[in-house]
Amino acid sequence: MIATCGSAVLPLARALVQERAEPLLLFVEGAAGEGKSHLLQEAADLAEAAETLCLWWRCGTGGGPSPEDEHRRTQVLWLVEDVHRADEEELRRLRRVLEVLEPGSAAAVTYRPEELPLPGLPLGGPSMAYPSRMTVLRHRLAPWNEERVRQAAVQALGEDWTPEALRRLYERTGGVPRVVVDLLAALRERRPAFTGTAAEVEAAGTPARLAELVLSRTYALSPADRPVVWAAAVLGRPAGRDELTIVSGLGTAKGNTALLRALEGAALAELGEDRYGFAVPLEVPVVRASIPGPVRQDLHGRAAGVLSRGQPVAWDAVAGHRRAAGDSRRWLQAVEKAAESAAAASRHQHAVTLLEQTLATPGLPPQARARLAPLLARSAVTGLRSDQTVEVLTQIVRDSSLPSSVRGELRLDLGLMLGNQTGQYAEGWQALETAAAELSEVRPDLAARAMAALSSPYWPGDCVDVHRRWLRNAMAAADASGDDATRTAVLANRVTLATHCAEPDAWELVKRLPRETTDPACARQAARGLCNAADAAVWLGLHARAEDLLAEGRDLSARSGAPYIEHNALGAQLLQAWWTGQWPGLAKRCEDFVTATADMPRIASDAYIVRGLLALAQGDWEEAASWLSQRGTSGTNSLPVPLAATAAGALIRLALARQELESAAEQARAAWAVVAGKGVWSWAAELAPWAVEALTRAGDSATAHAMVRDFARGLDRGDAPAVRAALVWSRAVLAETGAPAREERDGLLRAVELYQEAAAAYASLPRPYAQALAAEGAARCVLAAHSEVGPGPVAEGADSWAPTGPACSRTSVLSAVTELESCAQRFTDLGAVWDAARTRALLRTRQPARKGRPPGRPSHADELSPREAEVAQLAASGLTNREIAVTLHLSPRTVEQHIARAMRKTGALSRRGLASRPGGGSSDGEGPLVRQEQPG
């Protein structure tokens, strides 16, 4: 089925159901493929339902109705198809039939308006003598809108369409129903199977039915008139009469005549005021391919001349026509102007695509490569990365025939791309060092940019003192250059280093970034500085400041045309949401970001890490490990240092949960060496507590003490509340797990104080997940320090749960139990399934009995008990029986029994199936899961 034309056939329906209704004549006009035949079939179905005689008349077939049918006077529905094909004799017969329609009878007459011999007169001339009581209506069919095309596409090939593919389907078919259906049929039959991309829509070509129609119309014209249709095909867009006559080469008089005949024969259509072309864009390549080669070259040459005189000049179109015309010299000139124009308009990806295609052309003259390659490099660094750009630039910088200044400029941008966008840090660093040397004499401004890039602390490897030395060199070179954009670029790097190192004057430097500049180059560098400062604020725990800087940086990035910088800010927003507890929908945001930046794995690193951290908190340990290793695209060693440290901390925590103590300790030593070697201590915050725990539990308390000591010495007096909270947390872990056996109780009591201090610090940021973890640690230490104290009533007036002496031990224990209940609820509210289960398991070891509870085990019949639901949640999230047993302090055999009962009660066919069953929880991480019965 192509279309639903119900509104058009309603008048016919009324005429057929009323025996004495006035006769009705309905004209239905529509271009080829717009659904006229379908409408007539709907009308025939109506006639059958109304038990009315239905007579078909298909014009131009040489047949038609019999004389007997023509003189019928009974109630009848005439369906007249393709009246534009009728000759004069057939039109006279049709007029006679329509002039004598009886009451209760009707006729529907369809035609293509563009093919009528007399425009606007479907029944020809002279005009028909309509009976006075006849109702005459006209209905104009129209192409489908974009939404209707989308519905047809989904119905034919399913939901797996990208938005760009649907848009291209609509644009290329013009929404003409028959063309849409034919193109969808071609896509359905393609091999390999259609996957829903725009490239596949482009490659599908023109449906055979449409190709035959447009070629038959074109070659129905005389050879003298065809060039105007060819000109429209070469231009490939709606064009004015003067453009068509010039490009066709026919001249004004002949061109005007040819255009009129092309319109009369429907080879071309009028698409607007003084705009002519093809009604369906898919017709263009068919006609263009039919033009003889030499003629086509001449047409392209004239098209380039016409377009180059326009205002503004569409240089990319001019370039395409110059190349098709075989004019290589002027093609390259047009490419250069097109790239410059696109970059000036912040359409960097368009410039990159155009230049990549050009520079990949074999035999390109060296001087042309020297002009075009720097344009490609500048646009690629500012825009989003293309793998082909890296390959092209890598080849070009090896060309010894290029001037050294050009090679140095290319090497600078290649180094930036290798480091910032592809994660090839060693190669990028080497390229930047070489560029700084090549450019120092000839281009001090670009040399300063290379030195400034080498001052970025994100690079793995060299320590922060090396970056500071490069920054001093960059500042001197920038001052010597006298270039404002270069000074701003170096200031942005100075801001980056100062904020991440929490230097006291860091935020004063941020204020110096020129936000109101009218220079796009300066604005892009200022946007980079703002976004990097926002990123630092997120890591430091200055979340309100980060929010403001992110908004300001993203806005300036968008206004100055810097999509790479804007995408980096989006990554920082994901980290901000993770730490501040804005978890609902965060997993999907991360996955969408990874999908949107599939060809830029480094720019998506924030999303990978946050998604892995969510999976770990939710107990989906296999998923956590996969996301934290960038889904196998790379290891943590190739990540920027702060993300590598964060991923390492999470993986160490995972190893500890699995009781893999030696592996956890080894990971801790390796990750700490990277952070300590870099010397940016704010990046140790997400690693230190877990590294300290791994080492102390593995028996290496000496190294753990050294870690905490170095961490404390590395922190300066800058504003870094999250980092200082992490230091306190690390000291708490050391006190809890690193004290000698004879000092164990004293260590636990000291740990309580430190955990409480850390929890209070995280609460003020706020970082609710870290706060709950620290509070859980404090309560855990209280219970461990007073393990000999049983439950009992809370002392009257007790409001503190810090253990201060034997007399208040019972009060402290009960207060710790209350705090654990609160932590379990906070974990549940966040969606941290694993943490909630672990906390409740600890609670059960010191849980006072409920008042009034009857003796014996409660009966849950066919409903999950609280323990079964808890085990089911963890099983559904992917934990093994052993891992669940470790988390909940159960035996693997008990876990196995709980899972078997849960599957029987819920009807789940697998462990994963428990996630979608009542009482079985959920593993999507989008908010609280099954809320467990709270311990009394």
C-alpha cells in the first residue's frame, strides 16, 4: 500500500450511498508515483461496499468502455485513469459520458498535470458543458512529508535507521510515495543486509521505474532541446532560466524555447519562482550519466563559470565542476577557497572532508600539497578527528620537498591530533618536539603553540616539572611572536596546568581568558581554557564552579566553531554527574556519547570510565571491567593520566572484591608509579584509598604508608576539597587495615574519626556516593572495634555514635547500625546495588531482633524473601556465586540455593532473566532497584 487517500474519496462515498444525490465529478491530479491509482482502488472498494456498479476507463490503451457502457443511465461509478494519455477522440467520448451522469452516480478522473496537452484542462478543449446539478471537485495529491516517509521506512525495514539515513531517504525521493516504496524495496533486497546508514541509501541508486520515466521524458525532446535538461542535471539543483541557458550553451532564444518544451514534456519541473529542475532529486544522476562524456565536460566547465560569478560564491560546487571539466589548475584553486570559506564559517568537518579527498589524489603537484595540507591540519585540529586525516598528514610531513616551515606547521597539528584525539601520546610528543625545533626560527608563533601543547599535564610520561619548563619556553615565544591568538593559546595551557595542580593563583588566571574577544582564533583558545578549567574543577570537587565554567566554555566553543573542545566539555559533564550523584539516565548518556564519538575513542574516554564506575557500583563486574578497559579499544595505559588513575582505582577495587589481593596490590603499585611520576597529586584522589587498601591487605603496609605520606606532601595549599577528602579517606583506610595486631583496636578507633571526617567533607561538596562509602567505613570500624558488645537499647539522650570509652560502647554500636541502615538506603537510592547488598550483609551480623517478631523463619510462599531478592539482584547483574558469597558473607552453596529458589518463584529461565522478574531487581542502573525490606 502506498498511501491513504481517505479525505479525497469521502465525497464519492456520500454520492454513492444516497440514491438521489447530485452527480459528482472528482478530478484527481498528481505527479507520477503520488498515489492516483491507489486512490481509484479505494474508490472501487467503496463502490463494491455500496453495491454500486463500477466501470474502469484506462485512457490511452486503445480500448475503453463499450458503447453500451457509455450509454448506461443506472447508478454507476466511473473510474477514469490517466486522462493525460487520451487523444482527442477519447476525450470527446469521455465528455459525452460525464455530461449525462445520473443522480447517485459519480466519476473520478486522474491525471498528471505536468503531462496534460492543455495545461489546466484535463478534459481538453472546448470546455465541457457541466450539468447544472453536478458537483465538480478537484483534489491535488502531494508528496509525503518527512514523518510519513519515516513511517514507511520503519514499516518496510524496521527501526534500525539512523536519523541521517531517514533524512537522506526523504530528500532523495522528494517524498514521492512510489519512489519511496521502490527505493525501500531495493534496500530490502541488498546484500549484505541493510543496516540503516545514510551511505547505504546513497548507494542504492535510482529505482528502475523512476529512471525509465525520466529518461523517456528527456529523450522525447528533440536533440536541439535536450541540452537544457542536461544542464539542469549537471547543476544538480534548482536553477534559474538564465543559468540553464548559459550552461546548456544554447543562447538566450534557443535556450528559452528548449526550456519551455522541457516543461511541456515534464522532463523538467517548475520548482519555484524562476527555479527549474527535477521534481525528484534521484532523477539527476540518471540523466547526468546519460550525457555523452565530451558534452558533459563542456557543461561542467560552463557551470563552473556561472557559479564563480555568484555572490557569495559556492566554492565547493565550483571545485566539483572544475574537476569534472578536467581543469586541474582551477580545480585546486577552488578547493583552497572552498576550504578557507568553510573554516571561516566554522564548518571544519566539511573542510576536512574536502581537503582529505583532494590530498589523496595521486599525482598532486607539490606546491598544491604545500598550500592545502596546512588548511587540512588546522581544520582537523579544531574540528572532530578523521582517521584519514592522520594518515594523510603522516604521509605529507615525510615529503622533503616541502618547505621546512610548512612541514613544521603540519607536524604541529599532527602532534596535536595524535595526542589529543587518537591517544598516540609518544608519537604526538615526538612530533611536537620536532615541530617546536623546526618552527622556532621561522614561525615563533607556531613554535609557541607546540611548546604550549608540550606543557599539557594530561600526557602520560614526563613529570610536571618538564611540562612547567615547556610552559616557560612557550610564554617567552608567545611574547616574542606578538600574536594575540598565540598568547591566548599559551594562557589556556597555563590555566590548564595551574588549575589541575591546584596552584593558589589558578582561578585568577582563568579570569584573564578573553571571553569577549571578536577574534575567532582567540575565542577558540579561550573556550579551551575555560573547558579545561571546568574539567579541573570537577576533579578538585569544586562542582558549583565547574558548572558555571562548563556552561561558559560550551557556549564559547559553539559560538567560535570548536566542536572538539565542546565534546571535551560534554565528557567533563558526565564526570560531574557521576560524582554529584546525578545517576538517573547517566548510563544511557555515556553509551550515547560513546556511539556519537565512535571514531574518536580518546574523546569518549570520560564516558567509558563513568559507565564502568556505574557498572561496578551496580555489581555488574564483567561490564565494569569491559567499560574501564575502553571496551577493548585500548588499555588504561593509553588514557590521560587522571582517567587512567581513576580506572585503575576502580579495577583495584574490583580485584579486592574478588579477593584477588596480589593482583590488586600489583595494580596499585603500577598505577601509583604513573601518578607519582607525573606529580599532579590531585589526580591521585580516585586511586589512593583503594591502592592503600590493596597494599595493606596484601601485607605491604610500608608501601601503603609511603603512598599516604607522598600524597600528603604533594598537596599544596590550593583549593582542592575532594582531593583533601580523599587524603583523609586514605589515612582512614591505613588506620583500619595497616595497624599492627597489637594496635588494632586503637587503629580502628582512629579510623572511625578519619572516616567521619572524610564523610563530612564529601557531604559538603556534595559527593553522595563517596560520602556513603566513608560513612559505611566509619560504622564498619565501630562494629569491629566493639565486636564483643551485643545489641541492646540506646542510652537515653545519646546522640553520638563515636566510641569514646567502654561506657558508651553499646550506644556506639547501635548508632553505627543506624548509620549503616542509612548508608544502605542511600546506596539503594543512587542505584548502587552491590554497595547496598554489602552494607545490608554487614548489618545482619549485628542486627537486633525485631520487637514482636514470632519465633521461627517467616514464610514467603511464592514471593521472594528479602535475602532471595538480594541474591537475585546480584546474580542478575552478573556476579558469580563466589562473588555474591563474598559480598553477602554467605557460603557459595547457600547462594546457589537462593538463586534456584528465586528462579523457581519468578519463572526466570536464566540468572540474567531475574533482572526483569518481579522481585528480581533491575540491572540497567537508571535509579533505585528493588527496594529491600529494611532491617529493624
